Amino acid sequence: MKRVFLVLFLMLLALPLVAQHGIDTVASYVYPVKEPVSGMEHYGLAVCYYNGKKVFNLQNQLLCKSAGSVGSLRISPDKRSFAVIGRKPNKVQVELYDLWNKKKIHHFKIRKNPTAIAYSPDGKTLLVASDSIVFAYGLHDDFPLLSEWKVGLSASLMLMSPDSRFLILADGHHVEAWDWENRRLQVAFSYEGRINDMVFSDDGSMLAVVTSDGVMTAYRLPDFSLMQVFRDLGEARSCAFHPMGKYVAVVSGNTRVVVQNLFDNLDRHYMDDEEGRIVDICFVTDLQDSLSYAETFGKGNYYLVYNTAESIKYWKVESLLPYYSRLVAEELGVRMDEWMQQMPGESIEDYQLRISEENKRKQMRLFEQEIATRMADDLGMMPEIALGNYNPESGLLKLDLEQMPTIFLEVPKEELPDFADMDDIELRNTRYGITEDDRLELVYADVYNKKSGKTYVFDNQERKPLGFLDSDDGYIPLEVALQSGMEELKLEEIKSDIVNAVKNRNVISDHTDIAVSSKVLARTDSMGNKTMDYSVDFSYSVEENYSVQEDFGPGQYKAEQSGAATVMLSIIEEAFKGEFASYVKLGKKLQVNITGMADALPIRGRIAYDGCYGDFDGQTVYQGGKPAVLTVTVSGGITDNNQLAFLRAYGFKDYITQRIQAFSVMDTDYRYHIEISEGQGGAYRRVKIQFLFVDAFQEQPDGKR
């Protein structure tokens, strides 16, 4: 038997290469076929195919000529025999043949017309579905009928799980999964499309079903829980599990095969063949069946085998990702078994303490990390880094890793410029784990910045879910964050130049502090679109004992009556006529939030209002975030602090509309906010202002923001 497989493999190596399409392959081998292929079945590295009444091997040698047209072909797991359903116009029969001597072994006499056949995994039993009955025949002596039982459908497809636990039957739009040992229906499914094929993974942990509407449904056993539904698979004529268990190949049409990662909908490969008429597919490997999954990792070859109009082709596939979870699980099981053993000289009390549930979980996590890290190192999986978005509020910078989940670093805003060049970023001391969707993930790394010499630590060895960080709407592109940071520095320079100049003229002193800032605010609008607003903020404070000299005196409200206010307005004017003029755009929305403040000192009597800003009757203001209505007239004067705070805010608006006329081209909304402090004194008579440019970074047709 081994010699036969060796000859087949050497023949494969001697066949010519053909061009590759789409999927990453190294070699392809072509076997011309004697007659068009209706279906295939594989045994070890080889396959055989059928057409009409005939079954052929790869050398086009006739293995059998059935009494009727072959409707189904199954090869025994022990590679000794094969069974066919032969269909005559008035009779359907099941025949058993020797795979190597090309002789008929037995003809099963079925009371009704058989519709599907399957071998048990040990090759000792042949199952035959006929109408709504399943017959089990022993493949020894006189091929006795071992049992029969009633099922819920007349199966056109039937297969048994590799562990012999489940028998799966399908017909039309329905599937039944039976507990084989207890002859009990486990679960049933229905589908919109017609069932074309179904297949178990080699280890029996998954089942895939493909239907004519281009849908593949994957289940996890033994509970048949839904794993994933994959769409847009064309006709979905047939399917096959890769031996690794992570991918399923689907014949999606006449000329195309799709190879789909069951854990990642986006990991989909296409292979096109212009010869066309692809009807069946399988995977084969030259690895020994007795090896464990971990022992086969990185060894041997896997071939995608399919038919065309004129040949059967073998494609050596190397671009698919390993099944990381299965690799780790096998080694983890071995290492945990060793760890759970009582050590020489270890007392019962110490042993029980060491293997407590908490310590067991910690040790499993440590072993998993060690195995995954070694695996990543063996594969040379140092991920490519791409700088992602930045959250100004939380200070988190995303690092997007190739084929791995995103990681997050705490980076102060002022240190962002050090991340402008990707070549300056280096990962050190990396450690890895495996995600639920079977991807390697970074659980620890020292992120070294060559430009600054600083190291930032990413540590998620506790494996806490980080999805809530990624779902935060506050992230903005790094280039925008860097631009905002540079502009904030420019704003500081403008402030410093103006403040130093006015201090020399004794307009204000060191007892007045003016604050300027800018930031990008990410938000989602009412239509669900993500936009970025740009906020430029100005505020000031004056020490209490100097407020009368440098800020508003009691009862004052005109901007020119406050040295601090006039200096801040000068900074605003200089900024928006210069560095920040690019944000002033025709028709764009600008919201100006001006907050006027007053202290709690009650107004006794009435403060005269000279009408410099006009009368206000039913003016909307905001107090504590809620809208309110306020009136100020020349005749009524100022009788409470709310009116005084409003007039201080309006004085800023009056200055801006007169001195910065560029804002008139924008869709500008001025909003007035009032704050009344609980304390008394000049320190509370202030004004602050925010310029909020709505959707400020939308790209223009010329590509500029």
C-alpha cells in the first residue's frame, strides 16, 4: 500500500505546471480524464472519478462498470473497497468493489430504491438510505444486515461524523442529524436553497452545508451550534474541508472555486480556471494519517483537487493560515497533563493548593502564551505596524497590526509628533495569544520610539476584551490630530506675542492668565455619518485682587471695559485673520458658543443700560445647558446678574462681527450661555468663547481638507 502512494506522489511531481489564478499556489499537477467527470472521491493522496456506469482512477484505468449509471461513489476509510449506487431506468442498486483488484465484492439487495450511501469511519459498516429507512450492513462474511431504522426524510446525501457519533441525512431543503448509537434524532435544520453538499471537518468538530442559493452554513459540534453563515458563493455546487480544519473550499460556478476561512468572513480566496465545468472538489495531503495535528504543522503538502472539462488538477496550496487554536490546544493539553501530575516530594496539601482552579487558569494562560509566542516566532510573524487613529479625550493611539487585532497605546497629545514616521516605531519583547476567531493576537509588547527614545507598554496578558476601546467614536485620523497639535502651538505663539506686547503697555499684568486650545471632536450625526468638528477655545482668568484693574468692574459689561477681554479678542482676531483663516469657508457651519459670567453679588436697584447693543426681548440664552428666555431693554435697565452675564457675552459677539467679517460668509450660529457663580468678587466676572467648525475636515474635490 505504501509503495502505491509513493508511486502516485512521484507521478505528481513529474507532471507539468499550469498557470495559477487568484489563490497563492506553488505547484499544480494535471491529470487528463478519459470521460467527463460527474463526481470524485479521494483515498489518501489519490482520487477516482465516475461518469455514466464507469469509475476510473487517475491513470484512467477502469475500476468498475456498474449495472446502472453511477449516482454516488464512496471509498472506504481503510481504502480497501468502494461502493456505488447504480441507477437503471426501473431499478437502483448498491454494489461493493475491491479498490485495488477491480472486482465486484457484493451486490446488496435493498427492498426499496437506495438514494444515498456512507461508510462508518472504521470501514466496517456500509449505510444505505432508501426512502425513509437507513440500513446498516456489516462488511464481513456474508454482509449481514445489522440494523434498520426509520428516519424523517428520504436522503439524497448521507455521511457519518469521524467519531461515529452522528449520522447526517439531507434531502432537498432539510437536514437531520441523528445520534448514531441511540438512533435518536439530535437536531433538524431547514434551508431556503436546495442542499447541494455537506461535509465534516477531519476531526468531526465542524459541519458545513452548502445550498443552491450560494449560502454555506457552518455548525460547531457536538451541539450543532451555528458558527457562521457565508453568502455570495454562487451556485455552491459542492464543498470540501481543508484537512487543517480552518477553511472550506466551495465550487461556486463553472470556472471558480472559493476557499473560505470559517472564522473570518473577509479571508476569502478565489481560484479561477477557464477550462470550466467544475463539478466536484476535495483536499488531499501527503502527510501520514497517524500524525497529530501539531506534528504535521509545517510539514508535508496540501493539495486542492478539482475537475475541469478535460482533467483533474492538483493545486499545492500554501497561502492559507494555520488553525492556531487547534495547534495550541493539542500542545496545551499535553503540557497541562504534565503540570497536573503530583511532583516528587510534593505533599498532598501543597499539590492541592498548586492545582486550584485559579492557579490552573493562570497556568493555562501562561502555557497558551508561551506556545502562541513560539508559534509566532517560528512563523516569523512579527506584524507590520500601521499607525491608526487617535482619541484626544482618552489619549489612546491605535496601532493597526497586519492580520492581528488592533492594540492601543497611551500617548500624551504633546508626544504625538514623535509618531509621525512609522520607521521610528519598533515592537520589542512581544508575546502572543489566540483569539476566539482563531487569529494570533499581541498580548504584550514594548513599543519603542526611536525618535524620542521612549518606550510605551501594551499589556493585555489578562486577555480583557478591548472592543469597547475600538468602538469609541472619539477617534480621529492621526494626521488630523498632529495638525491640531501644531495649530495649538501656533495659537500659543500668537497669544504669547500679543500678551507680551500689551504687558509692556500695562494693559494686563502677570496676574491675568489667558488660555487657548484647539481640539478635534469626532461625532456621529443624525444620519449616522461620522464627522469631525474642530473646536478652538479661548478663556481667561484674573486674580481676585486685580480683577477691577484688568477685568470688568462691578456692573460693567462692554468688552472694551476689560483689559483681559480686549487682549483675548485681539488674539482671536489675529488667529482667524492669519493661521486659522483656512477654516473660514463659504457656507460651512460655524457654531460660536460665548459664555458670559457674573458673580453672586446682588444688584440693588438698577444698572443703566445705554442700548449700545440694542434692546433684547425674549432673547434665547442657555443656562446649565437648558434654554431660557431673557429680556434687556434701555428702559428696563439691568436688574439681575443673568442680564449682566448675557451682555458681557453679547459684547464679544459684537466685537467679532465688526472686526472679523470673514465669519459672515459662513453659516454662523451664535449661542449665548450664562453662568452665575456662587461666590462674589471680580474673579467671577469673565467671558469664554468656543468656535466650533462643524465637519471641518471634509475633503474637498481637489483632495484638500
